[in-house]
Amino acid sequence: MQSSKFSIGLMLTYVGATCALAIGAGFSSGQELLQYFVAYGWQMILVAAMFAFIFIYVNYQCAARGKERNLADGTQIFEVFCGKYLGKFFNWFCGLFCYLSFIIMVSGAGTTLYQQYNVPVVVGSAIMAVLAVIVAIMGLQGIVNVISKVAPVIIVLVLGIAVITLFTHASGVVPGIQAVEAGTYDGVMEKVGQNWFMAGLSYGGFMILWFVSFMANLGVKTNKEGGFKELIAGNVIGSVIYTVACVVGACALVSEIDLTASQGIPNLILANQIWPPLATIFAVIIYAAIFTSACPLLYNAVTTVAKEGSARYRVAVLVGAVVALVVAVFVPYQGLVNAIYGYCGYVGAALFVVILVQGVRFTIERRKNPDQTKFDKLPNSEKRSGIQKNAVPNDGQIVA
């Protein structure tokens, strides 16, 4: 029996899950913040605003349509928005991107332990790969339960480092940004895009590729268990927290730009500047943050080709982890972040445009034809049949 009472605890779980999947290696290490935010000086605010809009809008649309259509699988959300053939392309591309992102996580894990403790990259990456396999095999609910508990701690600590850095080096922010805008670090620091608009599109684009099927699955889950309002509220709050954290973290990095611009894990440099022993502890925090993204990314990638819980799913998880480990050991971390996030983000931006247009269309159609809401009340079997027979006709047009 679903409860109509709003659950603060459940909402906070979704806040944690949103932050957990978003933070990952790029945010916690600081490399992502350098390439998308610091590299654009004061225009980082515009990058953040564009990202927040894309992220919140798409997550809502995917959760709402997942709940409404009661999809048999979250990956069907691509056909809901894009039609049969384009939907299949985006489905497979998102699975591929999630897997490539998992490789980044494995690489970032190895780089973190190497930079701080001189542990061989292969060892740090292998530990992360094994942990991700164990949790991914637990399935979707196990992932949400694990990462939602870890993420809030990580966000607080990462922000703590940034705030302390800004408090002690606030005078370095303006000169640092001026130096960045003057091109002083163009040959030192990687950069995604040619302007803030393209950077914002890419950042929002690659992030939604992580979340589309994940949010659709969570939306479906609320049909049986309730909690849709908590899901949306938690996702919005988590999105805002993450966006603010990006800007604060970027300002902290730019305040020490001479030291951070060329580093693979620049946030470790900030921690070391505050107190050397803190860097030792913070490396573990970064590793934990990478873990919270690695698990759902591996899950999202594998569920593209195998049903959760099946023997094929377990084999795919193991094989995927082994291949990721091999790539992570031989390809530099900064290069992986720049190439994978940058270029794949533009494909994600194209998906955002499709979802934006279709979302507006769905709203208009519902206002014109209120009786369409009867679709929401059909039994599971009929609704799942509806997604195949009514929602995605052969011509690729979507029926709201």
C-alpha cells in the first residue's frame, strides 16, 4: 500500500543518489572542474546555469515518462522520446558512453592512489574494478542503497576543502581568473569546447547520458512503491547542490591556479596546501567518490545488453570490468576525460534537444486531450503493450 505522506527520508535518499552518480572521478578529483569551468573564467557561471537547466529538465522528463508508461525496462525511454530507430541509436550510445565513463572512473581511481601514495596505477584501478563488479551484481536497488549513503559525506568533505581554500586564498580568485581569461594556461590546462555555450551543452549532455535510463527506472519503481514526488524533489535539490558545488570547487581551484592547472588530481593539491596529512585522508575520499559513480555506470552499461540478474548480466559485468582495467592502465587520465566527456557530451546535447521538444509536445497534447491521462491507469501488462503498440508507431512519431 503506497503512502500519500511525503517522506523526507526518502527524498534525502534521492538527493544522495543524484549527487553520488554525478560527482564521480571528474568532480572529486577536480579535473572535470578545470576543463569545463575554470577554463572559462567568470563565464563558468553561464556554464553552470546551462548545465543545471539541462540536467533538471531531462531528469524530470525521464522519471515522469518512465512512471507514466510503466516501462518494462528503463532503456525503453529512448524510444518514447526519439522513436524506434533513433531511440535504438541513443540507447546503444548511452550504454557505450556509460561504459567509457566507467573506464574513466577506473583510470581516475588508479591515478588518485598513484599521485598520493605512489601505488601502481594497475593496483588502484584493479581494486576499483573489483568493488564495482561486486556492487553492480547487487542490482539497481543495491546500488541506490550503497551510493546514497556514501555521497553526502563526500560532497561535504569536497566542499569543505574548497571552502577552506577560498577562505585562506580568496585574494587569488580574481587574479587567477584574469590569468585564465588572458590565455596564460592555454598550453597547460585541458579545455572542453571553444566557448561557454558549447562547454555547457557538452557538460549537460554527457551528464544526462548517465541519468536517462537510471531516472526512467526509478520513475517506474514509484508505480509500485510510491515516492514520485520525493524522487523529483530529491533530484532537483541534489542537482542544485551539485551545481553550486561545481562553481565553489572551480573557484577554489582557480585561487591556486599556478599549482592546479597541470595536475591530474588538482583537488589533492588543495588538500595538501591546507594540511599535508589531510591530502592523505582526502585521497581516500576521492577514491570513495569515484566508487559511487563507477557502480551505477557499470550497471547502466551492462543493462543495455543483458537483463539484470541473468547469467549473461553477471558475465557482462565481469568482462566489462576486465576490459576497462586494461584500457585504464594504458591511457592517461586527463586525455580520457577530455576526449570521452567532451565529444560524447555533444551527442548527449542532441538528445537533450529531442527531449526538450518532445517534452513540450507531450504537455501541449495533454492539455488538448485530457482523456489521455487514462493511459496512466492501465494495468502493467496493458501499459507495457502500449509502449510498443501505441507510444512508438512505425513512423517514429510519439503518442503522448
